[in-house]
Amino acid sequence: MKVWSEWEIARHQVAISGRALDAQGKSVPGARINLTVVPEQFKARLTGAASAARDWATRDERPDRTVARGDGLFFFLDLPSGKYTVEAMMEGKDVGGKRKKIWKADKAVSVIWEAEGNGKRAVVDLVLTVDREPG
């Protein structure tokens, strides 16, 4: 039996990691990374977290959402096994700053956890291309 004075170590494991890149292979810092397709078990976890957070819809960092760092890297921790779709999106102006454009990429990946707790991390590079020009 644990007593209050004992510490419990929390270990987080990266389940999905990757980089947001442009067509030339350069990092895209600040790209929004979302998990758009997730397993039912994870949907239930998100529903619980959303009900506990008042600013849920506007958060940049959530279990299903993050922002690519300065080097384009991103990661998601402690996801349950299943199939996911990872999407990267970036809004901005074209070269010369004339027209607003939206760059986007997505990819399906699987997260697998073995009975012993070891996981096979999904690694994905998302190469953003022009998706559309908003009207």
C-alpha cells in the first residue's frame, strides 16, 4: 500500500511524431497539427477532457492538437492503439504577399502497443502543399 510520502513516476510515451515540411524539405514552424481520425477509445477521452476545460475549442495544445516547433517537429503522447489521421495546416500569403493561401497535408498512421507496454511509435513527415486559396 502506498503512503502519501511516496512519489509515483509518470512516464509519457511518444505515440506519433513527425515533421511539418514544405515542398523543398524545409521546416514549417507554426503549422497546426491535428488528429482528424481517431479510435473510439480516444474520442471518449477527448469528450471528457473537453467537458472539463472551458477554453477547449481555442487551445493550440490538446491531446488531439499541437503546433509544429521552430524546427517543424511535433509529437503526440500516450495515445491508445488504433488508426489515426494526422493533418498539418498552415495559412499565409504567397510569395510577394499578394494572395492568402492554405497549405495542407495529411497521412494515415497506426499506433500499436504491446501487452508489455512497449509501443511502436508512428513517425510521419507531412509535406504541405497548396490546398486552396480562400475566397
